[in-house]
Amino acid sequence: MSYLPIKQLLQSTETGHEVTVKGWVRTKRESKNAIFIALNDGSTIHNIQAVAEPGQFSEDLIKLVTTGACIAITGQLVESLGSGQSVEVKATNIHLYGPADPEKYPLQPKRHSLEFLREIAHLRPRTNTFSAILRIRHALAFAVNKYFNDNGFFYLHTPIITASDAEGAGEMFRVTTLDLDNLPHTEEGKIDFSEDFFGREANLTVSGQLEGELGALALGKIYTFGPTFRAENSNTTRHLAEFWMIEPEMAFYELEDNMNLAEDFVKYVIRYALDNCTDDLAFLENRLKEEEKTRKKEEQSDMSLLEKLRFVVDNDFQRLTYTEAIDILMNSKPAKKGQFQFEVKWGIDLQSEHERYLVEKHFKKPVILTNYPREIKAFYMKQDADGKTVRAMDVLFPGIGEIIGGSQREDDLDKLMTRIHEVGIEPEGLWWYLETRKFGSAPHAGFGLGFERLVLFVTGMGNIRDVIPFPRTPKSADF
Amino acid sequence: MSYLPIKQLLQSTETGHEVTVKGWVRTKRESKNAIFIALNDGSTIHNIQAVAEPGQFSEDLIKLVTTGACIAITGQLVESLGSGQSVEVKATNIHLYGPADPEKYPLQPKRHSLEFLREIAHLRPRTNTFSAILRIRHALAFAVNKYFNDNGFFYLHTPIITASDAEGAGEMFRVTTLDLDNLPHTEEGKIDFSEDFFGREANLTVSGQLEGELGALALGKIYTFGPTFRAENSNTTRHLAEFWMIEPEMAFYELEDNMNLAEDFVKYVIRYALDNCTDDLAFLENRLKEEEKTRKKEEQSDMSLLEKLRFVVDNDFQRLTYTEAIDILMNSKPAKKGQFQFEVKWGIDLQSEHERYLVEKHFKKPVILTNYPREIKAFYMKQDADGKTVRAMDVLFPGIGEIIGGSQREDDLDKLMTRIHEVGIEPEGLWWYLETRKFGSAPHAGFGLGFERLVLFVTGMGNIRDVIPFPRTPKSADF
């Protein structure tokens, strides 16, 4: 019994032939003369409608055709008389694969809260909202790989387990096979990690950048796209303990090239979603419109989801230095009126309220901030000649804040060593990284983009836990 | 100073204009009238040759142009008089980015052992062999994503950290943020994992399959492509503690569909490499020929690397049941002569020697074995009507052994529960998995392919540590 995905069937221009559709019942509606079954197989947001004559099927079977049940329907593909679809199936055979007891199946056709759906993350991909998000997530991931492949980058799988804890980017998860009930100890009474699987302490990676640099300084242009971990106890709508990160790294790129790449890349993947996820984006746009109606007027967005996406794709990002941004902020209304919670002065790490002011109020478009004070940035960023700033860049998006963080890297061994000592990192653990500056050092640059923040922006969702299939957060590792 | 990758420059059909090339010096050769510099930037296995007149550059500069140094050369692109390249650069300017002291740089132009190169995994991508492997690895990864995208599959990011230890596929790495020097204990004296980051014990995933099934039973066809972990203390040429796995999972697929997909998929990605990695494969084919010369006659392959790849792409895989395979093995010469180390009888888990006999001696082509005894396979495989076997399939490749393992999944809740109790798994931890059989259960199937085994096969390398950038193995987590 061969069959076509519903997505393809709905695009049929010919009718009259027999088809088989397989999927999960979304709704069933019975009238005197006909039973209407809306079937979805996940290939598209749209259901196919099957029409069955009541007398033709056993009542016992039809009783089991309930929301969530899995069935196959065979019948003639005909033009649909109803609105909303061009074709439907005139059922001649219904096969029940698996029922879904209406008393127990949690996904009945009514509105469910996102909180409730998070508790049933194993079933939520069967809803319109989450299937749309996951299809868009797929399209964005494919666009990422396609962009880099088409532009001569090589996908480099940097390690997930790492003994290097040099970057200091945040708290890490320990990886161990030691028996916690019976930890081995050295003569000095310390835990003996030489007996652990890797013969030393090991953690989950917080970034593939340092290894990515090794790749770029051999292959020219590489990117990573893999899971990354932060053991921060942050219960927010913006943080996950496990998330996917994209990190391109390019030899012979300087700060300007890095900015050009970041802007071109992020526009490409958003445009790809606009071109390839039309139906799913239309659904999420409406979803967001409905949701916004429940918000206070001043919290409503003045652009719809699609308008926001097109706006990013069609406009140049505003580029300015950190120093220029501080000037704008210090002269801003909120600063003068004392409306910022955090004081603005040169040297501060910009807070969300400052970034939002720049992006959403002042420039009203994505912003690339560059040349940050070196004290607030990582040791590996290339130092500017002024001795005060580094060639960092952050891309700030409306509603999201920092979506990309990157920099030109310090390629001068002496300057890098000075900085490593200043920030108190043990250079021994980084011998391999430092050797790339000893042997054939080259100017190079790169950035990191948190994939879930991108999906958040493109889908218009409000909580990062709703754009990854199985979120990992403090006290939560279900499924 | 804009520049083109060497790969593009070497394809130039026009000459006479000024170009800039940037890269790492592979070799420098000086004659009385000319200095020949071979430069590589990682975009291709081929170097570009630059020719410099000795008198035009300072001796101090030329002295620093040594193997491994990073330089930019500007000059006229001219037709090459030498053999082996069509164009070369007549240098007018040489800029040194970073030198590489010949006394200290370990990658001098001579043969290095693979063992030595493993110790300098941060530099080995600068060699011909490893840059070729990594470019092919990239091409294969892209082909994986392209195949599934083009065929209506959605890329699903299944979790890396998981509290589910139900599959029992092997030893796992623990993930924890507990302070090992100060472990919290419950009143009963056990370690109190409620204080751990996730509020319970957590591990690194051994497979995304169970979560993949959740996706397939909502979206229809999904695939995973991500890192997977085994804390096995195996120091072999075939095992890694961290490796990348590809796991498609399809609703409404039965065993036959699963086999068709596996064969079509693996042929597609190998064909993609043949079409897109011509130069790198030619290099590795020669490398393998040279290596084989050092082997005993009977250990030499009768096919070259490219012949082996074309053979897989051009021939149907041999399909037979486990029971048929046991018959063949029991009637084989090695069995009759007592040459198998492990006895052959129905019910055994096939050993490498048996698989190799079937693939390399008997059928001389890839083999798909199906319908294994249920006792030697996982609990989730669909049981055959005979009560003895399950709808499993293993794809066996020459030289590699099992490259794909999969099955139709048990979609009958009662049969699944019986099996779960038989093998002694706690069903409580799997409540979410079991609910997919309670609500809208559907026939479905899937498989797993170890990405590094595929790369191993396509590159002709002998050790799995040489086909992943930074291998993780017992006592080794460098870089």
C-alpha cells in the first residue's frame, strides 16, 4: 500500500485516481450524510480532509476514529467542495493503526497552554504550533549548512567532551565515569582523576571556537554546528543548559569581513525560511497576532512576524562602535530621565535595556556594535592599537538582544600571552592553541550564533524552551 | 587586499592579471634564478606555485619563508611552464603573516606516522592526508543533510543530556554539577541527586532513537545527526568514546521500506563524495596504494579505493535473513575446517569473522541481514510472528563490518511491555515512550549509521581516530 505525504497530495492538480493517506486524526465531524475527518501526517501544517459515508463503515470503527488516532484512508482523490482545500479523499477504506482514547489522550482539539505542552514534550510535535516550529527549525538548520557549503566553508565537528576549561565562558558540566559512591583519592587526599575515563577532569564544551580556530588555520574557512552547554542556574525564557551553536571561523578575515559575513549569513537563513516555510510562518504569524491581542497596547509589536523578518532581510544592519553607542545612550532620553536601571558610562557591559534602546528605539533595526573595551571581552580577541578596545562585534536583534557575538582573534603570540596572564588563565592547558600563533600565525576571525535564538526570532515565540524539541533546564531533563 | 581561494585560482582560464594568494608554505625550492614556493590554503589538496626572483626580495624575508609559515603573495597570474599546474603566480610582493621556525615546527616536509600526527591533532589538518579527510568528511555531512532534506525528512535535535538510561546500549558518561569533594547525601546515606543540576541522575546520550521515534510519530519522517557517547574502555581502531551518529526514523515504514531507504541513502552519500571530492579521493587512493605495498600480499585489497566506492554505488546490496546467513556460514569452508574462532549456530551474535566471510568472501558485496533472533536484539524491535525473530536489519560493509543497524519498531503496546519486563527494564522511566503506543500508535522503522565508520570507508583509512578532528578515547581528551 504505497502512499504520498499529505503535503504532496494537497498540491495535486489531477484528481479521480485512488490514493492512500496515512496520518493522525486532528478532528472528526459527523453529519447525517457524511463524516468529515481531518488528517495530518506532519509533512505540512495543512490537514487533508477525508469524507466517509456513514453507512459504509462499521460504527465500532468510526467510534475509534477520534482525535489523535492513527489511521490510513484509501479512496478517490476528488476536488473539494468545501473551502480551505482544493482536494479531498472520498473514503472507501479506513484502516485503524492505533486508537487514542478520548478520555486519556491529552491533546484534544482545544487551546492548550505552552506550559502544559512543555510537560508533554513527547506529544507536542503533534500540535500545529510545534510541528510548524520544528519544520522551520529544520529549514533553518538546512539553510545554515547550505550557506556555508555553498560559500566554501567546511563543517568541522569540534569535540563535545573537553578537558580544556580555558575559555572561562561559564559554569560547566562535569563528565565522569568515576563511581561517586567510591571515589578514588590520591595520597594527598584529593580525588584521583587519573582514574577517570579520560585520565583527567573532563567537561562538556561551552564553545567549539578554540578548536574551530585550529581548523581555520589549516582549512581556511570552517564552521561548527553542534550542541553546547552551560551549567548556569538560570530559569529564564532566554537560557537553556543545552543548546545548539553555529561558529564559523575564517583565516584571513578581519573585523570588517567578519561583520559582512555575519550580516550576509543571517539574512540568507531568514530569507530561506521566508521562501521555504510560507505556510508555517503564516500560521505562526496569526498565532502571534492572537497572542498579542491579550497584551497591553504598549507591549504589542508594531510589526507582524513576517514584516519583522522581511525588515531584517531588506535593510542594512546599523554598524557603530561601542564608544559611539555609549555616547548615544548617555545622550538618550531614558538616560537623562534616569529611566535606565543600570548607569551608562564607558566601560560597562551593556545591559539588555541599553541594547533594546539602541535596536528598538534609536535605530529601529539590527545593530552591529564593535570595538568593545577589552576588560569586558574574552582574552582571545584582537587588541586595537589604542590599548583600550578589542575587535569584537555583537549583532543585536529586536526582541532577542545579542544573537551573534564574535571578533577578530588575537594572532600575535606576545599580546595573547600578556592577556592570558592578565586574566589569570593557565597557559599550559592551551599549549595547542598557542602553537597556532607560534607556527604560521594568520589574521583570522569568527563568531558564534545561538541557533535557538535564531529560531526564536524567526518563529516569533517568546520562550526558548518552545523552540527546541526537548529542553534541558535546571531541574528538568525529561524525555 | 581582496583575494581568491587557491581552489578557484587554479581553475582560472584567464591569466595576466594581478592576484593575491594567502596560505601556508608547503615547500620552498631555491635555484640560482628563481625561488619556487608551493602555497596551500586548505581550500583544495593542490598547492599554487609562486615564483620569485631572488634579487627582488630581501634575503631576511626569504629566509623566513619556510614550511608552515603563513604568507600572502601578490603578483601576476601566468600560465605555468612546469608540469602539474596550469597557472602560477609571478611574485611581486611577499607579506609574512607568521613564521614557522624550522627547528621547532613539527610538520616538516617528510613522511610522518599517523601515530605521531595524532599527538599533534591541532596541526595535522595542515597535512595533505588530514585536510583531504576533513574536506571529504564535510562533503559527506552535507550530503547527509541534503539527502534527507530533499526527501522530506526533518532534522530533529534530540537531547544530548538525558535522564533516561533505558536503552541499555552500553556504559554511559555521567553528567553532573555536584561538588565531588562534598557530595550531598540523603538520610539513607545515598548520594542525593535531587541536588544535582537536573534534580536527578543524568547521562550523555547513547542514541537519539527513542526521542527520534517521538518525532516520527508526529512529523512523519525525521532524522538526527549529532554526537553520541559510549563510556566503553575499548582501545581499538573501531571505537570512539564520542562519535557522530545519523538516525532516521519514519512513520509508516516497515522493514522492507527501511532497507530500501538505508541502501538508497548510503549509495547517495558515497556517490556525492565521488562526484564532489574527486581530487581528495584521488590523493587518498594513491596514499592507500602506497600503504598497501608495505602489507603482505594476502592482506592487500584486490580493489583500489575508488573501485571499492564505485562497486558499492553500482551494485545491489545482498539481502538475506539471519537464518539464511547461519546456513551459509555453517556450510562454509572455514566452518568445516574449524577456522572460525567462534562457533556458528542459530542464536549466536555474529562475530566480525562471520560478517567478513559473508561480505568479503561469499557475496563479495554489501549485505543486509534481517530478522535476527530477538534475544540478541534490543527490546524495541518489532517481533516477528514466529515468536523467535525480530524485524531487525544490519547493513554490513567490506572492511568495516556493521555500518548500519536498524529495525522496524514494536508498535504494539502489549508486546512491547512484555519484552520490557523480559529484559528487566523499568518501564516508569519510559512512560513518554510508551505513550506513543497508547495514543495513535503507527508502524514505524528507523536505523542508525555511525558517521565515522562511513568516513572510514570512504577515505580508506584504517583507524577511526584519523577520521574525526579531535578523537575522544580512554585516557585521551586532548585539544
